[in-house]
Amino acid sequence: MISLNIEKTLGFVSKETIAAFEPKVKAAQEMLEYGTGKGNDFLGWLHLPTSITQEHLTDLKETAKVLRENCEVVIVAGIGGSYLGARAVIEALSNSFTWLQDKKTAPVIIYAGHNISEDYLFELTEFLKDKKFGVINISKSGTTTETALAFRLLKKQCEDQRGKEMAKKVIVAITDAKKGAARITADQEGYKSYIIPDNVGGRFSVLTPVGLLPIAIAGFDIDKLIAGAVAMEKACGINVPFAENPAAQYAATRNALYQSGKKIEILVNFCPKLHYVNEWWKQLYGESEGKEHKGIFPAAVDFSTDLHSMGQWIQEGERTIFETVISVDKVNHKLEVPSDEANLDGLNYLAGKRIDEVNKMAELGTQLAHVDGGVPNMRIVIPSLDENSIGELLYFFEIACGISGYVLGVNPFDQPGVEAYKSNMFALLNKPGYEAESKAIQAKL
Ligand code: PA5
């Protein structure tokens, strides 16, 4: 099971300061459990792992099978919470190079609808020209411009290339039960569709079909992913004492650090496969906590890569940061440093060592250096990169985020700030219904 170690924060905030958060954490846990806090109509994720039925998982696996059998490539069209969870899990579990190999055991998963880059979409449509591809159109509102635009292009191309009948088979919609253009299109075209529950917000939706379907199509075991989340739901439950509850400890420690002036949390990995877990976490915490002019700024780095760039800032820049490192205990493969008679590179002192041993020493050396440099450090150790551990990690971060947001005193489940750019963009594009805004914005230019 994953574990949290906060020892290397204690030189910066005292044990007592963290312990003093217990009543606030308890109150936050009760607000979540009894639905008495702000945003309480978005708590469907809280007991989601233990309420997922076997029938639901079987249905998802059957749909995944249809796409696996009929597609070389599957495009996940979505943005924010409607794609980051799937990408985080798929990239964490995938072989880094399979997508470049000719022989594949699962469709290649590609992402779209998360940008409006003409070049990206042109190159994607070019790439798909000779491919048997399918599309999962994911949007809770069903009206997000980035996603809708990509889906319009992909739907047409899929129908043109594969015929209407096959397109119907390989296009799936994951959206609201009733409202939005994605729902209307799915119903009219007769696509297989899944519902994003009303009470689950985008960034908490990875364990709904939003994440589970793409993950199953990519060939990963969604039963084990859910089993991991179930284990964490229990380990972080309201009745688990504060000192033994990793989500409570994480929420309390980061809030204690924030109060002491540490305004930025950097999520760190030493394994490039976790890059999109960082991205998913950034969205989860940034969108949940950054409001009312408050909130820890969630940043992320991939080490060793970023030790040779951001490492300088982290070691010696402004002392307003703390780090949370995700450390993978056991790697999945074995590779030793070979011995070399000439030893021209001077690396024979490492001969016979596992590469991971070198990586772990980089990790330890970095931790010691950063703590010495004034950066508090938490460590989340995950046993290995597999479905179980990733399921645990996802749920751990979700519940800790709910607790932490309530401790901070904000509504962790809304995102009013995301609307500002949309309204300006629609006004600039003269979207029907935005006439007054269009006039006002033109006057500003
Ligand atoms: O967490 C959220 O609610 C957001 O990041 C949404 O997931 C994102 O804006 C996409 O919205 P939608 O699923 O409605 O297209």
C-alpha cells in the first residue's frame, strides 16, 4: 500500500503545528462524509470505489473490446478532468516505446480536444488518414469548445474513412445523462454512451467511465485499479485516526506549510511515466483550491530531467516552496550497469549496480540537498507502477484534496474562474448570444 512520510517537513513546521490541524481536518472530513460543506452536490466521487458494480465494469470491458478489435488508434477527445485522469493512468502503466513499435497488443491512445492548435489538429487528421481509428468523445457539459471542435473534425473523418455503420460502432460518448450537444449527438447517431454522474466533477471523474473506458481500451486492468482505490477509500476513511490516515496527514501538513509561508507545492517524480500523474494532480489541486485569492500553487517537475533546469531555482530560489515526491519502490524491469574494460567514461564504480539504485541515490541526494537548502519535503512511496498502486494514489489525492480544500476554507468542487476566458473568447468570436459582450470587448481592444 502507498505510504506518506512527512518527517522531512518537521524542521520547517513542528509536529505540534501539524497536530493542531486535527480538529479542522476532522471537521473537513465530516463535511465530506455528511455532505454539509460547500459544493456538497459534487461528492459522488467520495464513495465511488466501493460502490462500483461488477456489471458496470463488465459493460465497460465489453465496449473496450469492441474498440480494441476494430481500431488501431483510439482518440480520447476531452480537456481538463475529461482527459487528464485517463492519460495519467495510461502513461504511468504503458511501455514507453510500444507506440513506436509495429507489433501492438492494444490500440494506440492519442489525445485531442485539449488544445485549439490548427497544426496539432491538421497533423492528427493527416496521421489518421490510413488508420482504423475510433473516438471517445468525453465532455460532462457536452459543450466545451476545444473538445467539440476536435470531435466535429474526427467524427467526419471517421465516417468518411470507415463508413457510417463502422463509425457508429467505434465512436463512444461519455457525457451528461440529458443535456449538452454531446448527449444530443450520441442519442441521434446511436452511439454507445456512458453517463458522467451529476455529482462527480470533471477532475474527480477518473474512476468513472471518463477514465475507466480509455484505460481498459489501452489494455489495463480496471478491476485492479478499482481494487486499489477501494483499499485507499478504507485507509483514508473518516474513522481512521488522524495520525494513521495518510490523506488527513497530507492535508494537514500542506496546510501547515502554506500557513508558514510556503505558497508553492512542487510534485516531483523520478520516473518519466509519472509526468501525466503530475499534470492530473496539478489540475485537481489547482482548480480545487485556487480561489478567493487563496491556495497553494501546484507546480510539478520530472527529475532527473528538471534537476538540470528547475533544480537551480528549487535549490536556491525564493524560499516559498515545498516538495512532495512520488517515489516508486520497486521498478518493473531489471537492468544493470555493464562493466567496461577501458572505463573511458569512468563509470566502472557503478558496474553491477541496478540503474534503479543509481536513481534512488539521485532521489536521496536531491532530498537531502533540497532540505538543506530550505525546502520541506514529503514523500509518497508507491510499491510499484501497477494498476493497484495507481488506483490507491488517485483516490488518496482525491480525498486529500477534498479535505485540504475545506481546511483552507474554499469550495473545492467549483471552478468559477475558468469561465472568464471562455466568455471573452466567445465574445471575440461573435458567438450567438454574446452580442453585448462582443461590443464591450471590441471597445477594450
Ligand atoms: O474539473 C473540471 O470540472 C474541468 O476541468 C472540466 O473537466 C473541463 O473543463 C472539461 O469540461 P467538460 O467535461 O464539461 O468538457
